[in-house]
Amino acid sequence: MLAATRCGLRGAQRSRAGAVRVLSSNAPATPPPKPDPEVVEKMAEKARKARRLKVVPEHVAALPDLPGRTPQNKEEVAVLAMQPENHRKRVVTISQNAKSSMTSFRHNVVKWHIRWDDHKELETNALMGWAATSDPLASLDMLFEDKEKAIAFCEKMGWGYTLEESNEYTYDNLYGKKSYSYNFLPEAVLADLKLNKTKTKQFVRPGANASHYFRPLNFHGTAPVEQHGPKPEK
């Protein structure tokens, strides 16, 4: 058995040595074409938008949206939604969560929520949540990427809505406009560099390439201090 295995290995080595190498051809002399900068920028912007999404998973966000095939009157879609009659004309609230006082992980406040208002005929126990309520929509929370999508969904389902946008949080105003680099390069100097580029006068040195050595005055300020070492010729 061992001898047969060795013979098999030797035969495989001989056949491998005599086989033709398909990757032995020379590489093409012409370099590959450079990517179009506009296409690269569009792909980068698309990737940035995908990373900002908090409701849609990132692996699905890169897929294009399906074309909308809704009727001219969007409320007609609510007929096929199989909603109970007492829930069709309910009012919902579209809002964002308040920003926490903590300084970490503020991305969750960007999402928009749809929450149902209390039903007049159904009992709701706020202390127990869904376990002690007769309203099936009391604890339901729907998430959307932006308020436009939330409003469109409410109009399609025939729901009345109240929009609360007093403190709208976006990725542009969530963390402010200041940068840590302004501690070393002031914002005004950076704006001057962007505007005037090499013609800026922020770093002009009139006495460049010259010696700026001077002898300070003595303790009483009556004469320059004595220079140690060889006396210079007068």
C-alpha cells in the first residue's frame, strides 16, 4: 500500500513536470486603462451613502430601487393592505428620537420613526406595553431613512400624520462643523489657503535666508553683552 502510494506520487510529479503551463505567456506590454475619475467619484459617493444608512442593511443599500408602480391616487393601495376597518384612518406621528446627553454613538437619532397615537376606543397601558394593551399598534415602531419616505408611506396607506421636525438631525449637523485640526491650523488660515493658494501671505518671511542673530543687552541694559570666544576684528 505504501509502495503504491509512493509510485502514485512519483507518477503525479512526472506528469506535473511534463504538463504545459498555461500561465507562462508574457504579460501584456500595454498598461491597463486608467479608471474614469467621474465614475470613481460616483462609486465612492454611492458607498458613502450606503454606509450612512441605518435602516436598510448595507449589503442591500447598493442595489438600485425598484421603479414605483403606484396608482395616481396613492390611497387606493390601502384597499389591498388588508387593514382592519378601525385602523385605516388612524393618525400617526413622524418624528426622530431626541439626542442623548451621552457623547458617544449618536447615529441612531438620524432615523425617522412612525408611531401610532393612542386609540380612543382601545385600552392602552403605558406601564406594561404590549403585554397589557388591546391596541395592537400601540408599541409598533416603523423606521425610515428620511422623513420623505415616511410621509410617502403614510399617504400610500391612507394614514393621517403629524410631522415633528423641530430638531431635525442629519449627518451634516449632527457633529458640527469644527475640526480638531483647527487647533494647529486655524480655520481662517485654512480658508485663506484655499482661496489664494500659493499667493497667500500667511507664511511670508521677508528676512528669509538671512542671519537673525543679535546680541542682547546686559543686565543693566547699558550695552550688549560681552561675546565669549575670540574677539572679532573691528
